[in-house]
Amino acid sequence: MIVECFARRLMAPFQGVLQVIRVGDGEAESTDGVNWVLYAAHPDILAHSGLSEVRFGTWTGDFGLRRAMVRGTAAGGLIERIGEPLIGALEAFARQTPFPLQDRREYWLLDAQTHEPLVLIDSRLCDEPVPPAVQPRWLPGKAAGDEFAGLAELEDLIARRAGRRPVAEWFERDADGHGSGPMHGRHAAEFFPRFLLTTNWPEQRQRVLAEAFIDWWAPALLQLHHLSDPERTRLERAAARRASALARLFRLYPKTMDERLIRVARVQARMQSSHETAAHYEEPFLWME
């Protein structure tokens, strides 16, 4: 069987990168490169349960497979037949993360006047259908609302630049970062904001606010593959101020500039977690078709 290993961004809101290993009708997904959730999708499963896919277990390199309670699905060992080659693929490839990003179809909210991209609001694999058109809106997420003090002001700035009738466009990016869209044609990589949010603002206060949000985003942004060394250095320094988020995601950073800084932040995160009683909030992953 063919094994596919790739990654895609977790969007709406952007919260990092999802690692995927796919074999036949089985798929394993991980947000940290360590803990994997296993799914099976097959027409017989849909016929028996009404579900397009079922979650049948979790997997880690240290503990192997832990099966979930699966009820009302296809009988006859179908899930086991789907899962067996998937487990083999996990054992062979899971430690090779992070995988290359393949969600090169990007949905950007545009400036109403210049049609320049303001912020990335969605992405898709190139073989996936785009969702039905709805009024485009940037969703920064609950965690941003809780932790970033200037979020309401930033959202207002973006909404004003997008205009009363916001427009977004799907662009297909190539390996060099160039993007082509149906409305506004082909653009060089420099046309698209490097950190998924524009820093091109007329006033210094607005620029500072956008840069501050990018710094808050840094633990997730460091999972992107296109960043230059100076960009990584800047983001690592910012990410260290959100040690717990960095500690969850650092294994999926394609490159690290300051190993000592990352190590100290991880130690800080462990110290913080030993004094915290509240569970960490994770954004819900909503798959919209």
C-alpha cells in the first residue's frame, strides 16, 4: 500500500500544523508529533453507522496502540484490516515529523481598496474542494481572545480595511511561494504576508499592534517551513514568553536557532504546569465541508 506523509495547517483559527499519515482507508493525525489519533473511513462504515469515519484508537511510539470503544460500525474486522497497515506506517514514519506542508490552497481576506492580502483565514489541500462561499471573516480563536489584550482593536482594524462587503480569494501557492488566484491573477511570494497577517499599516501604533499579535502567535508560527533564519530567531524569542505553548509544539519546528532558549522555555513550562490546576484550553478542530 502507498503511504502518504504530509502536514497541513490547523485553521479557523490558525493554531499550528497537523501531521498526517495516510494508508488506504486509514489516517493518523497528530498536533504534537508524539500523540496520534487513528481514523478509519470506508463505505461500509458509512453504511453501518452513518459516519464518514470512526476514531478507533490512539498511538504513541512508547505505548503503541490503545483501542477506542467503537460501536455500531462495520463488522468482520474491517477496522482491524484498515488499522494494521496504518500501525506499520506509524512505526516506520512517525519519528520523521515534521512532514512537508501540502495545504497550498490559501484563502486570504483582502484589502477593499488595494486587494492586498490582510490575513489568512483558511487553507485546503490541492485535491480538496473549497467550501461554499460565505461572508469571509477572520477567526483568531478563543485563546487569542483570552490572552491577547489588543485583539478587539486588531479585529476592528482588519474589518475596516476589508470594508463593508469583505472579499476573500483562494490562491494556489507553488513551491516557491508564488500564488495564483481567479480574480487577481498571479503574484510573487512577497505579495503574501510572511506571518499570515499583514504588517503593512499606515500608522506606527497599528504596525506595533500587528507585530505584537505575531509575537503572540509565535509558538504556532514556528511550525511553518518557509521562514528565514532571522525570522525564526525573532519568533523563538517571542515564543519563549509563552513557554507552555512552545513546550507543546516545539517538536514540530523544522529548525531551531537557539537550542538553549528553547530548552530553558521548556523547563519553565514544566515548572508552571506543576503549579497549575486548570486544564489547558485547546481550540476545537472543526472540519467544515
